Amino acid sequence: MLPLLLLLSCADPPPEGELIFLRDAVLVQGGAGDEGRALPDGRRLVERAWAPGASVTLAGLTGVAPRRAECLPLFSVDLGDVSRLIASGGMNPDTTLAFSPGDARWLAIGSHRGEVLVVDGWTGEVRARRSLAETMVKEVAWSPDGATLYAAEQSPDATLHALDPATLADRWTLDLADRVGRSTPPAGEDLYGVFSLPAAYGLEVLPDGALVTAALHSWSEDGVALNRAQLLRISPDGGVVDAWPDTPVDALLRDPSVDVAGGLVSVVVDHTASGPPPEGLPLGGVQVLTLEGFEPVTGVTAEPLKPWFKVARIWSAADVSRADDTVLMGVSDGRLRLSGLDGVLRAEHREGAPLLAGDVPIHASIGWGRLHRGQAIYATTNTYIPWGSASPDLRPPAAHPHENTLWVLNLDGSVAWSWTGPQRITGFTLSDDGDHLAVGAGARTTDTRRDLYGGLVFDLAQSDGTGEATGEATGEATGEATGEARLTAFCPTEGPVFFRHALAADGRLALAEHPYAEESGAQRGAYRVTVLR
């Protein structure tokens, strides 16, 4: 592990004898007294609500609160060398993060290099570290009581481990490849070959300790593309309780989302194999099943937006709620669709859909989406030229007006609020208590600005834009609420961040950052996890 970095190179250390105003807390640098939580460098973190412009006195120090909170790193954990991956110009290193339930005392990390770590969530001190997979760790998740850590490999065996968090010793293992097949590890120079190995795509832990995961394998043999997948419910002791379909299917199943109270689970369904697809599945859509027994409830799909798209596809934007009688589906062509449990479309938000920039079509794909407290949250990505157009590989001639935008919709499709900034959005994560939303900020493709990497934190507990909760007016002339008043902090990092993060209820934000290549070819930054507050 790197020495604990309480301030990274992107943030200068505050002077002695100063109060630093964080989200719902004050960081005491110097001064007297022992109030609050002691940090490793002698500073103290005092949980304290404050209002902009207010005078606050702590430890004999007085400061005036700013308009917006600062966000400072607490520590950083080194994850090893990924310079070859970055030099190739290929994908960013997959990293998965999870705070332990309750007080978030521990942070679990699964790395692109096949390691799993458990570190102290306040200091970064390593509790346990194990090289788990010959390729990567795809998922990590905690049992509800925090006594077991689950980790899933993307590897020839696609092993799911139940681990003792103190030692990372196995309590039980389950090879998902026994169901969806094995394939050989990729050659050393095949940077993308790891994704041809089987893995758990999504890992949901239920209140009783059972797991829901999608075992998926997409590979090729002798030039023939193959798919195999199955949705599984696994007991706390590692036995398979339910499986859907009854036998693995020639399709892709990904990213299950569980509505525990409603007894439902949704899963993304797709097909990329050679030959005809299986019948009876909502290909390019979402299948909803009962959580007990995996009985089909409904399937929703969308017709492709022709002529720009030949198929409709979903990446990581699918969810279901029985209480709201709603299925959410975010399509890669830029449409957010809300349907009932009867499968009937009720609302469609097309803000990312194709439009013409001159004579070239451009669109903003939907990367992430979910239902939350009677609303739909989704985020668009960068601008792209649709694959069905004449020249999909060209650089877009202009930015789509709704690229990299965070949207919060009412379930009738009307906009509750939205936010757009200069950052490139890379995923979003809800806090454990559901009151805050963290949005990642990665590498921009349109310029070389390095000051926009990190995470943004939004307050979801404010009013709907009337200003009643904050005393601020947040409505624009259009009548749509803006998200600017809900943006509580920007948490900068030295490098771009991956799209999977962890946000504790107390405000700590864990981000996986990675190096980037400058125009000269030199690399800056490191592959590490940084926790900020």
C-alpha cells in the first residue's frame, strides 16, 4: 500500500489552525480539544451541520462556512502496475468497491489485477489482501451482517468466493463455469480477452444472506460467437436454490436488480452469438421475474431507432419496482423508457436520441439508470455516431446537447431536475441510506483537461425544486428544477475514475482512479483507490 495520502498531489495541505468545511462536517487542522474523530495525521473530523456564510467555532478556531463544501482525500491504496494497459489505449482497469454494512468500517476492493483487499475505511490500513484470480475480480459484496465478504472472479472457472473478511480465507466456493462453460485465459497481448471468460455480471445480496447473480459467458470458438447465461439465486451456504431458465440459455443475462419489498428481480437480456437467438426472451430488453422461484412476470423491449440503429441494447440501465408498478429500461440509443408491470409503455424520455449535426447523426447513449423513491434516475454518456450510420467510426462533429447529463424524472416522464457540467460522467452510486448520489468523472475525449477527474455528490433529500428544503430557488425558466443546488461537493482526484464507486452514509466516497497517458506518451497518476470526505 502507498503511504497514507491525506492530501493527494491535486490538493494542497491546509495551513495549521484552520477549519475546513466538508459535507455535514468540519475538518479541524490544529487547534485545541479532542472533539470528533481523530485522523492519522493529527487532524480531527467533527460531524457538524453548517450553513453557507455561518460563523463556526471549534477547538478554539473560528471559520466562515463557504457556499459549497470542500472534499478532501483521507487515504489512498495502491493497486499495482497497469501501465501496459494504459499504454495500449485500451479499456480502463475494472475495479469494484463496497463499504461494509452499518458503520462502513471496512472497504472491500476487487481489482483488475485479480486481487481482493479489505482495508480500514478511515485510514486505509490493510486488514487482508489476497491474489484471488488469474485475471480480474469482477464483483465484491458484503453479507448483511458484515461477517462474510463475497467476491466473484472473471476467470476460466468464474469462481464465486465466500470469504472471511479478516483473513480472506474461503468459507465456500462455487464455480459458475460449471453452468456456463469454461474457456482458456487470454493470450498475454490480448487486453480485451479477459471479457471472453465467464463471470458473475452483477451480485445482489438479499436481507436473508442469499445472493442473486447472473452467470454469463460470451466467447468464440473457431470464429463462431457463443453465448451462455443463467440467472441464479444462491443460498448463504453456497447452494443454488433457483435458476432461470432451468438450463443455461444461448443469450446474455446481466445486471440483475432486486426489489426486495416487491419480491421482484429484473435482468438485462441480449444476444450476440452466431445463429438464431432463442425464442421467448425479451432480447435487447428487460425480463422481470419473481424473486422467489424466478417465475416470469413480464418482459419489455424497444424497437430499434431506424435507420440509425439495427438493434436496441441496454448497458447498465434496468430496474423494477412493484410499489411503483414500473420497469425502467435505458436504451443505448438515448431513450429512457418507463413501462408498467403489464409491459405497456407509459413514458419515454428521448433527450439522448439521435439528431443531426450538419448531415451527421449524433446521439448520447444511456449508461446507467435505476428507480429510487418513486423517481427514475439515469445518466447519459459521451456523444457518439450511431453504428447504423454510414460512418460510425468518425469523430462526432459536435457534442450532443444532452451528453453527460444526470436526469431525475417523475414516473410520468416529466423532469424533476437535471444536471450537466464539464465532467465526463462515469457511473453513479447511491449512498446506503439513499439520501445522496455520487457521480464519477472520467477522462474527457474532447480535450486534455485534467482538473475534472473525481466524483460529484448530489443531495437527493432536498425538495423537488421549490426551494422549501434548502431556502434556495432551484427552478429554471422552463419550470424544470436544476441539479446545481443539489450538488454538494466535487471531490477531485489526480486521475480519471472508473464507473463503479462506493458511497457511505456518513459521506465517505471511494473512487477507483487510474493513470492516463499524456500526448508525449508519458503516464501520470496511479492505479489506486482513493477515499475522500
